[in-house]
Amino acid sequence: MLLWALLILPPVLAGTCCVVRSARRVLLLASVGGAGWAALAGATASAAYASGPLFAARGWLYLDTLSAY
């Protein structure tokens, strides 16, 4: 699930930025979304370190410890 969230979050945030009309809201959304994505990436990397490789999409998405480093 973490790997899917890493892939889906940036396009969702980009689409939301296209809908928002104010430049300030776009900047706020980009900074908050970027910080949220960084936290999600950190959680995903720590999960790969702690429990071994992560799989999604029947093995098509794979994150091992070396890739997380």
C-alpha cells in the first residue's frame, strides 16, 4: 500500500494544483503535499529497512533495502 501511495500522491497533488485558482493556495498545496510525500517516503524506506522488501502489484513494484537507501 505504501508503494501505491508513493506513486499516486504526486499526480493527485498536481491535478489539485491545476484546479486551485489562487497562486498562494497552489504554493501552500505544493509545500504541504511535498512535505507529506517526503514523510510517506521516509515511512516507506523505514518499513523496507525494518521488515525487508516491500511488494505491490503482484511483484511488479518492488522496494528492497538497497533501493530504499
